[in-house]
Amino acid sequence: LVVLGSGFAGYSLLRALPRDLFDLTLISPRNYFLFTPLLPSATIGTVELRSILEPVRRRLRHVQQVEALAQEVDWRHQVLACRSAVSEETFDLPYDLLVIAVGAQVADYGIPGVAEHALTLSDVPDARAIRARVLVQLARAEIPGLSDDEIRRRMTFIICGGGPTGVEVAAEIHDLLTDELRTLYPELASLSRVILVEALDRLLTGFDDALGAYTSRHFAREGIEVRTGTPVERIEADHVVVEGGEEIPCGLAIWAGGNAPVPFVASLGLPLEKGRIRVAPDLSVPEHPGVWALGDCAVTEPPLPATAQVAQRQGKYLAKALRRRTRGLPVDPFEARVSGMMAYIGGGEALAEVGDVQWTGRGAWILWRSAYLTKLVSLPNKVKVLFDWAKAAAFGRDVSRF
Ligand SMILES: Cc1cc2nc3c(=O)[nH]c(=O)nc-3n(C[C@H](O)[C@H](O)[C@H](O)COP(=O)(O)OP(=O)(O)OC[C@H]3O[C@@H](n4cnc5c(N)ncnc54)[C@H](O)[C@@H]3O)c2cc1C
């Protein structure tokens, strides 16, 4: 059984499968599992990146692991063509059973300048790049002789996309600017700006309307400028152009625009729906016996949100289904149960929505932190994140640039 991807879906599947049922191989370019819900916090050092990673080798010792990317599948001969993640070497890998859990990448919707001039956030290198660029902007704003307008431009951070990732990144960067700038860079504090630009007419469309509206009001109170109903037309090196041609000067643009398929999924020749592999209710790929797809790269009927929660549940479900299948027992369809959604909105406040119940503010923030602490996948992760939060609260975030 070959599993592609060590994200929420692939990792939870492998963790839940019994050790002796299959010969297990994991193909993934990452040798770690990444807890993405805390990735926005890592962009400014509220938590450290290594605190939210779990090396898969430590947890999945019974699984053969190859750090590589699957590139193509020869369906007839059941062979995967792969490329090493650390060299140009390629190799073929035969399989009997295949699980595709390769996730998604950030969609740029063909908007010019996103790839060249904006940073995105989906993996560890992205969070490192954002943290480094924010600190570079602080250094660039301190070069002597600049006009106030130029300092303001260098200290303007535009986040494009008002979904959970965009909202959380805006909140985290604003936290850094308010908490650390006031004491460490007091001359820059009044010249910094965080602007959140969203094409639709409200933030957080996956949440209830009231929570989107609460976030806009909270951001206005905190000093984060929100521009809803403002599609981005183009991103340039030092400004973002929005619909109507308005140019908003900035020092850094971050693109948080949604999901697109990874190239491997597009190469498979399978029926896709909005770039995701269409799967049966038991997550199998129709007309390809012994092949399943789950997580962000797959879509069920009705479609489920592309979240960690769904991917993790699908991984656990498939482990159980595979166990039943080997015993010749019938397999029930995957049942989606969404237990709730949360987002950090900055200034020590969060949102939480569980069924019809909603929480906002400090209480929701405590719930948000407690929930993520519980959901982190290992004891070392939990302890490290707890220490990071305590360190950031006691000593401030580390703004060393190296
Ligand atoms: C910044 C951020 C914050 C988020 N916050 C939340 C949140 O708060 N709550 C929530 O529910 N969801 C959140 N999400 C969404 C969540 O991370 C995804 O829905 C979830 O990771 C999907 O799991 P997955 O296993 O399908 O994909 P992933 O977790 O992305 O894993 C995909 C895996 O496949 C590997 N891979 C890619 N291409 C190949 C290939 N060709 N061959 C082999 N392996 C490959 C990748 O390296 C990776 O290991 C967030 C996402 C981001 C980016």
C-alpha cells in the first residue's frame, strides 16, 4: 500500500492503520507532518516552526519512507514514477493499493504578479519567507533620510484574501507591529499599516455572516484596514492594483487566495471537479480498483470544505475501511461531521462556531488555544507550543534577523 503525502490525510491514515496489515510505503517530499492551523502564528514568531512539525519517521517507524514527489501513474501496470525531493534522481515504484493524499497548492487565479511579487503561505518555507520579509521591511524602513511617505510604504503590509488564512495572517502581523514595534521600533509604530483586501463583500465566507461582520468591526477597532468588495487586479513590486485601477503602495504583499490542484493531480487523467479528484462515498476513485483519494485533493458529493478536520477524519475512516475490506466486511460511506470552526483575529481574540453556537472575543481565544493544544499531534509539539506562547507573552517575539 503506497500513500502519497504526509499531511493531515496521509499521516492520520498511516497512524491509524495496524502495523501488520500491509507493506506500507509513504512517498512525500516532506519528512514531517505540519500542523497548518498554527502556521500563521509561525510567520511572526508567536510559535516557532519546529514546534508545529512532527518528524514522520519518529511516529511511523513501521512505514518505509521515501522523500520524493510522485510525478505520474501508469494505471495499467500499477507503477508510480517519482522524483527524489533532494536530488534530480527519479525512480519507479510498483504498488498494489494506492492512496492519493497530496493536498493542494495556493491558487493565483491567473492574477498577474502574484508569483513574482507576493508571498504565499502553505508550508514551512513560506512561513520562514514571510517572517524574514517582515523583519527586512522593519530594517528597510529605518534607513536614514527616508520621507514619511516612503517609510509608510515600506511599513504597509497588504494581505490579499479574506478567508481564514488571510484573516489570521493579517491579525498576526498586526499583533507583531503593535506588541513589538511600540517598544522596539517606536519611531515606526505610527507609520505602519496592515490592509486586508477581499474580493467578496465580506470576510470569512465559510463562517456565519455575524462572525464575518464581527471580524470587520474588530479589525476596524484594532486599526487593521479592511477593503471588502475589492478584487485585486495586479500585484507589482511596491504596490497592489485593485479593481478600478487604484494603486495601494506597500512594502510586502501576501497572497492568501484559496486552493488550486498540485500539478501531479492534474497529470493523472482522472475526472476532476474544480481541480479535485472526484471520489465515491467510500473515497475510492471510480473505475480504478484499489485506488483512493482523500483530503484537499479529493472531492465527495456533496463537496466538503477543504479543512484539516475533514482530511484527518477521512484518513481515520479509510484506515478502518481498509481493515474491514481485508476481512471481507462491507464498508460504510464516509460520514462528514464538522465539529466546529475557529479563527484567530488578533489582539487576543478569536472566533469559534460550533453548530448554531458562536463565540467571539477573549473566551473564544482561550477555546482556540486550548483546542489547538489538544489537537497538536504529539506530546513534544504540545509542550513546545505551550513554551513558545509563554516565551512570547513573557519576553516578546524574537525580532532578530538572520
Ligand atoms: C496557513 C494555513 C492555515 C490553515 N488553518 C486551518 C485551520 O485552522 N483549520 C483547518 O481545519 N484547516 C486549516 N487549513 C487547511 C488544512 O491545512 C488542509 O485542509 C489540510 O492540510 C489538508 O490535508 P491534506 O492531507 O489533504 O493536505 P496537506 O496537509 O497539505 O498534505 C499534503 C501532503 O502531500 C505532499 N505532496 C504534495 N505533492 C505531492 C506529490 N506529488 N507526491 C507526494 N506527496 C506530495 C505534501 O508535501 C504534503 O505532505 C489551513 C491551511 C493553511 C495553508
